[in-house]
Amino acid sequence: MIFLVLWSAASALRIYPHSIAYFNELAALIPTPASPEIPAQEKSPAPVRLLNAGPRHGLRHLSDSNIDWGQEDLNLLRWYRRQNGIDKLGVCSNGSIPPGQLGFPLKSVPFDTPAPGWYAIGCDFLCREDGGFRYFRQFTPVTVIGQTMYVYHLTQEEIDARKSSGAIRGLSEKP
């Protein structure tokens, strides 16, 4: 019993201060019908993937304002400022302050069709079945900021490979 209490406390504290996106590790085990899958970062070691299993799979159970209120916009800005070689960033966020006013040099995010570039997509936009940004689920994020903001770097070669394999579907097609 003590082990379970300690595990629960450690799991909750590990995600702090990103607590709005917290799910315990059981969220990865509970099946859900027609849930969106977003590839994990391939660079993460196995223990990190295990610790992130709850928040990463929480999107299968809840989305929209249950998880994503644009709370990671400032953390995204901090991440962006530490990067070299990213000229402009396409941002889709539920934040109350438009990304351009936060200081991002913005580019538009293509709706329904991938294009080369750097993009930060909030999990709400990734999970919408009726939205045109679901094609990002076919790509692996470079990083995930605070469990809700997925950062992608799409290259033309990667896009062409996904299109030729039939992995990318348009807005008018069923996922």
C-alpha cells in the first residue's frame, strides 16, 4: 500500500508544473475506441518513455480544454529562443495571447497539407478528428513541451516519403 502511495505521489510530482496534463500511468493501459496516436520521441530512453506513458496516452481519453489551454506558450517561447537555425515557427495554440504578440516570428501552419518547416501544434489541434492538422500525427515530434505542445520539423523528403506510402490523408478522407 505504501508503495502505491509513493508511486502516485512521485508520478504526480514528476510532471509538475505541467499538472493540467497529468494522467497516471494506467492511462496507457486502458483501451479507448478510435483514439488518436501521436508517435513518441524516438530519442527518449525507455525509462523516460515509461514515466511519460500516462500524460502521453492521456490524449486518448480527454482532449480540448481538458488538457490544453495554451499553458505551454511561454515555455515554447523559451525553447524557441534557445534554438539556432529556426527562422520562423508555425504555432497552433489555444492560448489567450496570440503567438505573434508573445514574440514568435511566425509563419502560417498549412491546413490539411504538410509543408516543410518548423511547427508547434497544441495537442487539442492534433486530436481533433474534424481538423486539418491531424496529418501531423503521421510524423514524429522533435520535442514535446509540457506534454501538450508538440514541436515538429518537417522536411520535403519526409513529407514525400509519407505521401508515397499513403500515410498522409487529406481533410476530406477518414482518418
